[in-house]
Amino acid sequence: MIKEAARVLTVAPIVIHVASEDDEIAGYKWRAGTPIGVSYEAIHKHTAYWKDPEAFRPERFLDESADEIKPRTFLPFGGTVRVCPGKIVAEKVIKTFLILLFWKFEVELCEPDKDIKYTYGMTNKCTELKVYLKARNIKE
């Protein structure tokens, strides 16, 4: 579920890198110092890589479906040598938070048919997602 959420609403939709030296890629010449934008959002929603890319389908990331995911097409923390150094910590924090949240509360969307409100930029930020929390009766 976490991976599919990161794919559908990419936190950092566009990342800018700068060419460190002159290079040629796919027939295009790039001079050192040229900014190069990589759209992770476009990769995450490209029909050549994902079946029904606009749909939220967490089962894409189940073990039996793993071979459907092409290499270097799921990049929520960047890729290759430029992967985010906080990736492992972020994944553990997100999982721990969700485990504790769902352990202590029943969670429901207040308006399940309404789109999530967010601002789009260098990072996407959720501005409104109304949920109903009902405390679970847990005996510790």
C-alpha cells in the first residue's frame, strides 16, 4: 500500500540534476553544468511501464506481481547512485507510524469519493485529507 501510494502521488515529482561533464546520451549532447530534469512522476505513470497507471492498485507490489515491475520505473527516493540517503529511515518511520495508527484506531475516509487535495511543486504536499478515527478497544 505504501509503495503504490508513493507511485500514484509521487512526493518529489521532478528532480533536477546538473551534468558534471560534457556527455552524449541518446544522441543528445549535454554540456557540463547543464541542468537536467527527471520527471519521476511521468515514469511512475507511464503506460509503457504500468498497466492502468492512474489506478490505485497496491497488489502491483505483492511478491507474485513483482516481475511485472520493470527495473528503474519505481523511484520514490530517486535511483542509482543518487538515491536519497534518508530512504531506509523514511521507509521505517512510515511503516511504524502506520502500524501504530491502525493498531490504535479504525481509520475511514470521511469523503471516500472525493479527490485528495494537494499542492503540486518540487514536492507534492497534501493540503486536505479528512479521516474519521475511532479508537480501538485495546487492552494493554
